[in-house]
Amino acid sequence: MSIVSELRRRRVFRVAGLYIVGAWVVLQVFDLAFASWGLPDTALRFVWVTALVLFPLALVFGWRYDITPNGIVRTPPASGSEDLSLKVADYVVLLAFLAVLIASGWLLAGRISEEAPEQTAVNLPQRDIDPFSIAVLPFVTRSSVDDTAYFADGIHDDLLTTLSKVAALKVISRTSVLEYRETTKKVRQIGRELGAANILEGGVQQAANNVRINVQLIDAATDEHLWAHTYDRELSIQNIFDIQSEIVETIATQLAATLSPQERERISRDRTDNLEAFREFTRGKQKMARASFEALNEAVTHFEAAIALDPEYVLSHAALANCYASMASTGAIAVTEMIAEGRGHIERAMELDPDNGFVQAVLARYAAATDDPGAEDLFLHAMELAPNDVDVLSLYAAHLRTARRSEEALPILKSALDLDPLSVLLYHDLGRVNLWMGRFEPALEAFRRISQINPGNPYAAHGAGMATILSGKVVEAGYWSDAAAKVDPDDYENPATSVYVYVSAGNMEMAERRMLEALELGPEEPYPLSAQAYYLLHIGERDRAIDIARASLLKGLDDRWGSDMLFLRLIADDALVSGRYEEALTWFGQKVPELMREVPRVDSGNIIKAVDLAHVLLAAGRDSKANALLEIVIDVFDTEYTLGSANYPLGISKVEALALLGRTDEALSAFRKLYEDGWRMRWQMDGELTQHLNSIRDAAEFRAIMAVIEADIGGQERDFDPTSL
């Protein structure tokens, strides 16, 4: 008898087969049951692992025992005279059996892998998932036609726009879903990450004059296919739009979402009947999404081409106007050029469709740029028309931030992030708003999320660096400024900023290293020179620092990142020691003439220089002018700080003004308030840099608070762990 025959006699093969089939059935039952019970995936994985572990035990049981009508009995041994040596046929059978076992194990392991949650790149906050939420994943291109990828993206983008017109649906924005273009993540994980209850997948195949679009709607929680359909049509723009309308209506029906008559009418509005215009518009939107100056210029070309092909294409006119506005907001063009080039297009879009929410929002953007008081009403009307349009929400939030209405901007940005949870730009805006409000921890969290979504993104490092600097986390600020330098190694601003950070942290070795790097990248630039002066001041080379300040001012270098603030402060401080008041006043007259007027104009941009000037005026005997200027400083600080501009380096200005006015109790009270609010900008309180606080430096309360700040920074150096970020 062969080994295979013995295995067969002992019914081992039968046991193996029955076990695999039975285990598979049981596991399917558990899969459905666990999903309905809401148990975590780990519970099902435990069951699968248990099944694998018990499999060899089942085989051993099958070898040793038989199940008979009389119960479980020991399998009798074969006759000892039988030949159990392996034959060629035995090898073949055993190899086949081994293959079955390996395949089963592979299948089970694959199922475990499938059920296990993949590593999520972005640690998004937990939130309730709206049952009417849907994410439309990028359409797969199933064609060799060169332009099909652009075409598929255009269909995908337009479908998203159309779906967002249905008020009952919460449609995840294009920016976030594009992250899943070639993902291997399972539907369940995608749904969790995007906060979407439903997922729509699709593909586009173009051949000659025909197009095939297939779509399937999936329940993200259960991976159940709710609906699927394939559309085969002649390639025409009307057919494309008809297909999209049918998809939208079917999705609404499947999700039991109410579709009003007005929404049905809006679905088919603002489209073009020119296929090439549609292609150019799509290319323009893709370019604009990159947000760089070069990409925006290319977007302009595509939008203009779309308009040339179809002069009544509403969305192309609005997009072109918005593109010019974006260029102006980044400083690429002047506001006057924005108005000259873009105003006509947004007005034309309004003539064609005054009820389009995005058109209204862009018009509001132009109104705000020209200080038109009607901008607010236009934004509110846009919000009414398109409450689920991310572009409308983000434009209104930016308007509120610019208008210093940060508290109102926050909920708008959070609503936008619900629709676009992986948007780097939205998280950047959220971080900036929180910075403006002096909410440093939420700001830092927003910038850290950018780093999670898109590692190496410059917004993350720059924003996190600013948040940590302003909150007094100087050691972590050094980490972020170094990270920013790695993102853009040719930018001298990053190592220059690091100089201030490392000096404040007391790490003079790193400060010197970053200073030399900054000077190598920008030897004649004002910001590296100011960093050099600051470093020299703190290693006891005060005269060299003042010489650099005077030489830089003589060169007439542009003010960059507060370089003039440091240079003028050094000149003022030198004047207080040397008595060269007129020289200092001459420099202030050249650099900040608005402060030398009979009625000075003080704002958050020059408030520190105003305090420095006032101190020189006091020393020069011009008490009345100095005192008047200090009173204005206090008023401006109270206004700006109330508005939430604590992110600007003006925090100590009120304390300095009160100290110079001799109102020491008020100065100490203001200092305590700043400290309690989390202000930790130690370099602004540094006695090496300013004499403004001399009247309160010996006060016990001042010394106690400074001791706490010093201890805090020392603890940061000891406890900082960059791997925790």
C-alpha cells in the first residue's frame, strides 16, 4: 500500500476537503454577522487566523480517528506487510495536495489582508458619516486614444459639479478624490478616510466616434454594489451630458435623495455644445489646480481657447476671471491688471447665468478686491445658491479672513473640509486663520495634517514653523525651519529664520551654521544680513551688528521678513547709548515716513518701529510727540489684538509702550496677560536687543515669568522628539 492510499484509507483527504468547505461557509456567515453587528475588522481576522491554526489539527484528527455510528474510534493500523514506499504517482498526488493546501492558505491570507485595514496615510479626525455622502473616484481610462485621459478627467470633473447641485447630496470634492487615482486601497478604507457612505467607480473607453462609460455605485461600509450600468453612445458632447444627467438622477433615486424640479433644471445648465471647448475647459481646470504662477498662465490660455470655441460657455468665463483673481492674490499680477483682464469675463458670466453660485462667488471676489461694500451680499447669495460647492465656501472663507472676521471663517472652512478632507490649500487656510486668531495649537495641527497628506509640501513646513515660533516652541520651530530648508534648499529665508529660532533656544552652534548657510545663498539680501546681525549681537559683537544694520540701510535694501525692523531697532538702541539721535530719526524718516507725520499712522506692520522711534524721541527730549505716538501704539495694539492678530510680532509692543510711559503696573499686567495667552516670543523680551523694558526688568513678577519661559525652553530642548511629529 502507498502513502497516498493510506491517506485515502484514513479519509484524510475527505477531512481536508470538508474542513475547507465548512470553514469557508462559516467564515462567510461570520463576515455578514460581524458587519451587521458593527464589530471591528479585528474580530473577523481573529476568526480567520483561528481557522488556519485549526486546519493542521483537523488533518491529524483525520489520520488518527474515524467517526462511526458507534462514535469516534481509533483508526486501525494497516497491515505491516503492506509496502508504504512512495511511488511516482504518489509524488504527483502529494504535490497536488500540497498545492491545494498552499492555495487555501494563500486564499485565507489574502482574505485576511483584504479585511485588515490598510495603513492610512492621513490621520483624519473621526466624524459622523452622512448617509447621503458620496465620493466619485477618478474614472479609469480604458483606451489607447491619446486624449482619453483628459477626456475622462473632464467627464469626472463635470459629473462632480453636476452632483454637487443636488442639495440633498454631500459630494466629496475633486481635490480629495484625486488622491485615489491609482490606489490599491479597499472601498471600505476609502470611505472611512473621505467620510463618504457611498463610492462611485467608473471608466471611460473611447474608440473612433463612440464612447463607453461604465459606472457602479458601492456602499462603502458593506462593499455591496447598489447599482451598475454601462452606457454605449456615439461620441458627442450632448450624449456625454445626457449620460451624466442619467447617472445623477439614478444615484439620487438609489440613495433616496429628493431631486427638486429646480435642481433637475440646474443639472443641464451652463454646459457647452462644443466638445473641443469642453476639452479646453478641462485642461484649464487641471492647470489651475496646481496653483503655481506658470500653471495659472497656462490655465488662462486654455480658458481663453474654450471661450473662443464657445463664447457663451458660462463656466469658462467664470473660471478665467477666477484665475486672474488667484494670480492677483499671490502677487503675480496687480489688482488693476486683474480688473482689466478679468472683470469683463465675470460680468459676461453673470449675464449668461446670474443664478450660478460659483459665478456669484467670483463676482463677489472682484467686488471685495475693489472694496465694494456689496461684496458681502454677493458672497451670501452665492452660499445660498451653492451651499455644497467647495470653491464657493473657500472663496467666502478667504474673504472673511481678509476682512479679519476669523471667527466666522472657521466654520466655513470646516464645512469645506467636510467636502474636501484631503485639500492642502484648505488646511493651509485653516492654519492661517488659526494663526491670525492666536490659536497656535489648532494652527499647528492643520499644518501637520498637510505634512501627512502631502509629505514635503512647503506649506506644511513654513506654516508649522510659524505656529511653533509664535507659540514659543522654539526647539520644534528649529525642526520645521530645517524641514522647510530641505523642501527648498535654494531659499535663503529658511536658514535665516532658523538663526532667530536657534538663538532663542540658546543653541549658538546651530545658529552660526544656519547663518552661514543663509549668507551663502543670499549674501546681499536683507533677511540673511539681519539674521547675521542678530547672531553677532548675541555673541557679544554688538558693534559689528550695528555696522551691518547701518550698511544695509545705506544700501537701500528692501524690507524682507522684518529686516528693517531689526536694523532700525539696532540703530535706535545705538542712539540711546551714543546720543546720535538725529541720525536715528533720519533713518526712521526714510523708512517709515508715516510715523513722522503730525498725525502718525500706526498699524500691525510698523507698530514695533513706532515703539523704537518713540524711545528715541523721548531720549531726544521730544516728550509730547513721543507720548502721543505711544498712546496710538496702545490703541492700535488693543484693536489688533482683539481682532486676533496675535500671530504678528506685536505682542510685546503694548508692554513696551506702557513701560516707556512709566505706567509700570499696567505694563506688568499687560505682560502677564500675554504670558497667560501663551505668548512665548522670547527674543522680543531680550535685553540684548531692546532697552524699552528697563523700567520693569527688576520687578519680581517680570523676573518670575521670564524664569518660567526660560525653564520652558530648557525643557523643550531636553524633551523634544522629532519622531513624534
